[in-house]
Amino acid sequence: MEDEPETRHLSSDSNSSLWQTFSIEEGDVLLDSKWLSILEKQGKWLQVLDSHGRVLASSQLPSDVPSQYEIGALLAYWEKSMPFPYEIALSREEKDGQSYFVVVGQKSEARHLFERLIKEWNGLDLSQQGANLLEESHGSLQIFDVNGQRVQQYGYGKAVNTELVLDDLLGSKADELRENGKEYVYYDPTKRQTWVVEVDSASEDKQGVGDKLPQYMTKAISLYSIALLLFIVLASLWYGKRFGRPFLYIINFIQQLAEGNYRDMQDTKGRSYILDRRGKLKRSYRLFQEVNDSLQGLKQELQENEQLRKHIEQTREEWIVGVSHDLKTPLSSIKGYAHLLESAPYQWSQEEFQMIGKTLREKSTFMSELIDDLSITYRLKNNALPLERKPQEVNETIRRSVIHFMNDPQFTTYEISFHASEKTIMYPIDTKWFTRIIDNMISNAIKHNPPHTQIDIIVKTESEHGFSVTIRDHGYGMDQATLDNLFERYYRGTNSEENTSGSGLGMSIAKQLTVAHEGEISVISKQGYGTEIILYFGHL
């Protein structure tokens, strides 16, 4: 390094050390690999220029270094009269009768640190940010007055005398520091102060064997700590996956149930969180199988309760609609007569009072029957009507129902007949509701046919355990629209000659009760020929 200072000056001396950095072969500039390796280790870059400032060859060139120089600019960079981000050494070399210029540059750490420190100087003192910069770079700042006496010192650094003399700034050792960018000297002409900024580069070289041993132990402890931390992180991830995910699943599942969402939890691909492809619990969830089973049971129960609640709500709304629809007409009649009796200045006769009373009784009876029918049909629809089915002799049950109609004075004009089966038929029925089926069928046949219509009720055995009940009339019969809607609630037919009184629920109730007794219904009807309704039991 003793010959490097001479590269600070333009020289044609072939003894310059930079003369060895390149050679000329067939007019091309070839860089010496040995020198390139040395410069690379020192963190330096190199350029070989021609007389016009064009770069002929380069090594380790930073992106902010020009690829061609203006003649005056290069000299200004070298003399530091123009700002340049690197400290450069310049040498002119003569080879094969031509002049070449070698430029060696290096980023000055000390100068870069100074440029940052000067921004943190308030004129009297260094800011905390400046002190942090010195600490991070292991640097020092010393300020000397015009007499060379140290007035301020910041940061780290080697031991320096409190007095600054030229010996400290000149000489091979100082030149080496500045060449390597580890020292920068700045003179403030306004305050007549000298700033010396140093970056510690030889701390490792100054350490003895006794100092290096703790350093090795520190490195070993650091590596051990890193390995231990890595192990802890990996173990935490493994345990977190094994135990944390099931806990998170349980928490999310409970939250989902609280929000009224009863679907199974799935990932973004639509796969179950807890089941594998074979439909079995994944290994990490098996420890919590009992908890999961309990949650699944709770989900099922909550889901059924929610469905029941919605069903009850829908039933309630239908009940209200049905009652409102069917009570409107009789209530209108009762309200009209009540208004007449209250406000009309009229002397009512005994016959008129009897007529009004009869109408009010019929309407109120209709309303009572309607409410009963509504109650039955909605209870049947929602499976809320318990049947106490016991083995009974079917012929005798139906015979009692038919005799009731035969003995009723209102129906003496109808020709009603009953034909029992030849064999005794025992079948589990609820006597009350089975009788209601037969009553509704016979009542419907009477209501929608003229007097003197023949109505036959026939019981037959159909198989070893089955039987049928036929209600046949020879009356008007039904059109197709009536036949299609016969068992719909509130449907009363379209024949204007028929009696349309009633709730419109009788046939719907009869069908629901038939199904509840494990039976089915078939209907055959033709206008002008009558209707035949057949109830089958024991065939389902």
C-alpha cells in the first residue's frame, strides 16, 4: 500500500502500481485477474479510459458511475471540486505509445456518514438521531478548534489525543484510512473547526485470543438460541395444528349454531373440516369426538326445533287466513240482522222474529262447526291429532253411522241402504274418527244431490286383511273441475243447483282421516250418472 498515494497525482511514471492492472493485446484492453481480485476484496471498482474519456474496460462498476467522462468533469471529480459519490484515484499510463487513464474508485463510508451527520447538527450539538447513526455504524465524530484542541466528541472510535496535529492527518496510516473510506476530514471555515469522522474497521484485528473466545461463545449461543427458537416455533405450529384447529372448529361451530346456521362447516372447496374422504373423523379431531357428537346432537335438535317453530308459525298463519275467510259470510249475516233489530223503526211479527232467530241459529251453528272442522283439519295436517286405534268390527261401526242418517227426519226423503260384508272384518280403527269419515261421505252425497236420490253404502272384503267401503249415489255426478278439487279445503263445487252451505272442509277431513287409518280413496263420477267413492284399507 506504500505506493498507492502516488496515484493521487497524474503521472506518466511506469512504476505506478496501477500500471500493472491492465495490458494491451492486439489493440484490446485486458484487465489483470490478480489485480481485479485484490480490488474486489477491497471493495473498489476500476475503469480504463482513452484520451477522450471513453471507458475501454471496467470491473465491479456501480450503476451510478459514468460510462464516459467529459474531460473537465473527470478532473473536477478527482480534485473534489464537483460532488461525486466515490473517492477516486487517477493515474495516466503509457502503453504501446498511447496514453491510458486508470480510475480506481471506492465508496467512502466515513464521508457518507459525515453527509448524514451534518444534517443532524443544529449548530451547537448533535441530535439523538445523529448519535444513533454513529452507534449503528460503529463510528465516531471529533471536533477540534483552531488550536487543535478537541472541543466535542461523539460515538465510538479508537483512542485519539485530545490535541490534533498534522501527524494525525498525514502519513501512510492516515492515507490508508482515507483510501479505504474509513476516515473523513472536514474543515468548517466559518467556525474554524476541524471535523474528523471515523468508521471503526479494525476492531476485530485489535482483539486478542482472549477477546475472540467470548465472541465465539457469543456466536455459538446465538446459533443455539436461533435453533431453539426455530424448534419452539415448529413445535408450536405442530401442536397448534393438532389441538388449536379442533378448538377453533368447536368455537366457530358454536357461534354458527348461535346464528341459526345449521349447515355442516366446510372449507372453500366444499369439503368437511373434520371428516376425511372416507367419511371418518380426521386424526386431530378424534380426541374431541365426544364433544363433536354432542354438538352434532345439539345441532340436530336445534334444527328440528327451528323447523317446528316455522311449521307452527305457518300453521298459525294458515289458521288465521282460513278462519277469516270462512267466518266472514256468517258474521256479515249476523251483523246485518243485529243492525236491523237495533235501528229499524218497525214492528216485527212473530213469524219474522222466528225467521231471524232461525237464521242466527243456523249461522252460529255453521260457525261452530267451521271452527271444529278447522281445528281437526289443521291438527291432521300437522300430525297433532292422536288416534287411539283398536281392533274393531268394521261392519258394525259403519252400520251405526248409516242408521243415524236413516233415522234423521231431515234425510227421510233419501233412499239410503247399507250392505255389510259376508265375513266379519276386524281392523284397528279409532271409532270416533272412523265414524267421522263415513258421516262426511254420506253427508256429502245427501248435500249435493236432490231428494229421493238412492245412496248405497257397501262393505266388501278385498284380500286376507284388506277391505273396501263404497259410497255410491245415483245423483247429479260431478264435472271434471269438481272431481279434481274434491278433497281441497274450502272447495264447494260449481253446480249452482247444489246446496253450497257447509265449511268446504268435510271431504278434506275425510281424506286426511282415511290416510291416518292407513287407507286410500278413489273417486269415479260422471255428470248425470252419479258418483262412487271407494275407501280402501289394509292395502298400504
